[in-house]
Amino acid sequence: MRDLREIDVCAASVALTLVFFLAGGANLANLAVGNFSVALQEAAVYLVPTITVLDLENTYKAAPSVPLADAPVGNTTLLERPLRILIVPGHEPNYGGTEFQKIKERDIVVGIAEKLAGFLSRNPRYEVMVARDKNAWHPVLTDFFTVRLEDIKIFRTAQRALTRGYFQSGSVLPAVDQVDHNRASDFTSLHLYGINKWTSENKYDITLHLHINDYPRQYEGTSGKHVGFSIYIQDHQFANGAVSRAIGEAIAARLNAYHATSTLAVESAGVLEDQELIAVGSNNSVDNASVLVEYGYIYEPQFVDADTRSLAETDYAYETYLGLQDFFEDPVLPTYGSGALPYKENFVLKGDTSAAVYSLQSALRYLGFYPPEGEEFSDCPISGHFGPCTERALKAFQTANGIEPIGTLGPKTRAALKSALVP
């Protein structure tokens, strides 16, 4: 489920110093927000990027290429800092997010986050932090939320005031036809703004928010009608929309190699701009590249079966990692592009739902047989369920390899798969 959107501007009484990047020659107007007023630009306000693609590339290239413990004595190149990434599993540690048959989004995304942090930590150029586990926020953030609460409130109010001014002056145009999001409680809003403020103060380069989607359902235990992933980024009119889009598109390309883009019409582009999601910088509130990934819908089969879910978490984490490596033009080689490969020989039957089936589907995808001819991922997802799509794909593989096309996974087919998947 998407990170929560903005609530109404609240009143406050604070002194602010506001810096504008002016296009020149414009008159100022006053905007009242609560008990204070802010001088605002009536003409165009140029929202200067606080971080660019080139900035990220330069930081990555200059970062230590070996762990500091392994660095040669006197190596001055290691004075540059690693590129900093914060991974934020969506929602609060003990509540929030969508659920399906007692499966909780807020727990799944912790699994993906921890696996993603593991992949990223293999690269000494990255410094990675996960914002929370299943039980609590990271102690650093817990302390920040508590000690700096009033600063966070002032920051939130100021950013809201500025954006209202942009809208009123016409320098930023309100977006239309955006996906509807759940409205944030004041408590959650302050945590999200707190994260935005903390990453800016601590010079984090990228924030990745991880979520699972949902669609309105009559009963909690029934499935919805949409499937697939989507990625949300900052609106292009705000400061860091361009760099966030570049990262979002790199991750989307990797996800799209094995998974459907969301079938919800407004999400079909895969990477979507948004003005309301606090996580990606509503009210121009982030100084880094910020991306929110919805890996799929909570009722999709890969999330329901426990063994399959663990493998799917690894798969999504690995593809996200590969997307970042693609963005930095430092790809991981050799790779199958999926965390479910190489395929492990396991006995599966038609009708099974298991990690073994998920791995089989991924193997058939890598070899070009899945989804079967004429089908799309939206109809034949890599789900861990052995249904008609998997049977047809397996028959096509068997035919291509001179094996009787019976659609079951016997010794000859397992041997052929193992041989075909040698890197």
C-alpha cells in the first residue's frame, strides 16, 4: 500500500527564513499560514535540484572500491565517503499497511529491505541503513523523531507553506488524475517528514521506500482484480524529480524483465510522478533522490505461500539491487537477472504453489519460454503456482529440447533445464 499522502496544512507560530531561487523581476505576495505569513514569489520560482544524476555518479565513482579494512596503507583515494542509501520498509513497525489472510504488508517489506541491504552491502561503495525492523524504528531515527520533534513540525509547516505559494502563484501546477492514496495520520506524517529531514541533514544520497500494493476488496480474504508492480517518484516540477525518475526507471526495467507492470490503468506507465506522497518528497521536502516501489498486490500468490514469499522477497530485492547497479553503469556480471536463479532441481506437480515452482517459472522466463506464447505477465505471472501457463511453457521447452511435451517435470526435463542454465 502506498505511503501516506498529505493532510491539511496545520496552524503554527514560528519565525522562518525562506530562500527563493528567482527567475527575476517578480512581485512578492504574502501567504498566511496559521499564525504567520510568508513572502512568496508571484512569478515563476525555479526549484533548483539539490542532487543530480551527475552528482550521484560522481559520488559513486569516488567512493571507496574496497572495504576500508582491506585498504592498502596510505591509500588517499579512500578519503571519499561511500554513497549513502536509506531503505525504508513502508508503514510503522507494529501497525499500518494492507493485509490479506493475516499476511501483513509491513512485515513483507521488512523481508525485502533486509535482503536488499544484504545485496547492497556486498558493494563497498555503498553505506546502507534500514530504517526499521518488524518491531521498532532504527535507534538513530527513534532518537531523531523524539529529540527533534518540534524541528520536524516546523519543517513540515514551512514546506507546506512554500508549496501552497507555488500553487497560488502558478509557478507549480497541481497534478491531475493522480492515484488516490490513504491519508496520513499526524503521527505517521511527522515520521515521514522526519525521515526526509534526517536524510538531508545526514547527506543521504538515495532513499528507497518499499511497499506492497492493494486494491479495494469486499472482504479482506478475497483477491482484487489488479496485479503487478509500480514505482512512484517526485513530481518533475519539484527539485529532484529528474534524478528520482532516472533511478526509478532503472529499477523498473529490472523488475519488468520478470514481473508485470501494474494493470491498474493509471499505474500502467510503471514509473509515476506524484505530488502527494510524503515519502517521495511532497511539498519539495527531500534533498536526495527518493523512490517508492510497490512490488505487487498483497493478494498475489507469491506473497501468500510462506516459502514462495521468502524467495519472492529475495527476487524483488535482487532486481532492485541490479537496477541501481545499472543506473551507476556498474552492472553485476554474470547474472540471470533474478534472485530465484539458478534453478534448483526440485520435484513439482501441477497445481502446486511453492518456491520450487517460482524458481521453475523464473528459469523458463530466462530461457524465453515464459510467459507462454501469446500471454503476458499480467495473465501468467511468476507466482509460484503451477497452473496452465506453467504447463504450456514447460511443454514448449520440452518440444524445443526434443523431450516429449507432457508438461510435467521429469528427470529429462530437469537435466535439460540444468544444462540450459549454465552461465
